[in-house]
Amino acid sequence: MSQENELPPWLKEQISRLQQLQQNLQAIMMQKQQIELEIVETERALEELNKITTSDSIYKAAGPLLIKSEKDTIEKELSEKKELANTRVMVLGKQESRVKENLKEVENKINQMLKGTQSTTQK
């Protein structure tokens, strides 16, 4: 490969940064999706919990064990879990927005650099 066809160091750096941002975005989106799934599961559990009476036996999983528990206790735990998960989704959403903005900035920077390089090589 001749030196004319090699990418300049500044362009390699920006492309590397772009790839890193894309990987970060993908990781954030996967985390967000997992937490959203957790929220749906928690909501389903709360719905099922609302269908039973306080006199019914309720068990919760603790590793390989099932432990008898009170309806109110489990309801409170699930509500707190859901609230925490919603907060985490909101934080990940903000991170996702920031990473997307950074991606656009880096893409624009690369395009501007490439346009500048092409115009100087065409002269």
C-alpha cells in the first residue's frame, strides 16, 4: 500500500473514536433493553400479586430456594425494584442521547476532514 492511499493519523484516530462510540452505544442500548424487559416482568408479577388475597400463600425465589413471604412485603419489594429500574432506564436513555450526539459530531468531523483532504488533493 503506497503512502498516498494510507489514511492520515488524524483520520485513523477519528475513525477509531467513531467505532468506540458505536460500541458504547450498542452496549448502552443492550443494557436499556434488558432493564426494560425486567420492568415488564416486574409489572406482570405485580399484576398477578394484585389478583390474590393476603391470606393466600406467596413464595419468592431466593436462589434455588422458595421462601414463604407476605404479600405486602413482596409488593413493596417489586414496586421498589420497578422504580429503580425506571430510574436506570432514564439514566441509560440520557447516556444514549449523549453518545448519539457525540457520534454525529465525530461523523461530521470525519466528513469535513475528508472533504478538506479531497479538495487539497484535487488541486
